[in-house]
Amino acid sequence: MSRSTSHARQPSSYSQQLWLWMFTLSVGFLLLLGWSFLYLEPGTASYVIGQVSAAVLAVTAVGTGIALYSDWEPF
């Protein structure tokens, strides 16, 4: 394997690194939140807060995924 293809998946700029970290953290927190739903009772205040948090994290993950896919570099 040549040297240029072995590094093809590494982020090339600060913006890509930032988007990748934001995406990874959002998905990680979303997975942990999803696991916590196993122990929350529907109809309680904590369940509603979990749903709102899941919506915010999902929007963040989708937005950062789009930014990564489009190679947007605001910084």
C-alpha cells in the first residue's frame, strides 16, 4: 500500500477534526442516552428530558455528519 492511500481517511484540516470530534461525541452520548431509556419509566419528567436530549443530540449528529460529508470548513 502506498503512503498516500494509507493516510486517506485522516482528517486533513482543523475543521474536519472538529466536525469529527463533535460527531463522535454526539453519537456516543446518543448511544448512552439510548441505553438509559431501558431504565426510565415512560411518562416521567426524566423520560421527557431524555427525549428532548435525544432530539438535540440527533440533530447535532446529523448536522455534523452533513458538515463532514460536504467538507465544509468554516474555520
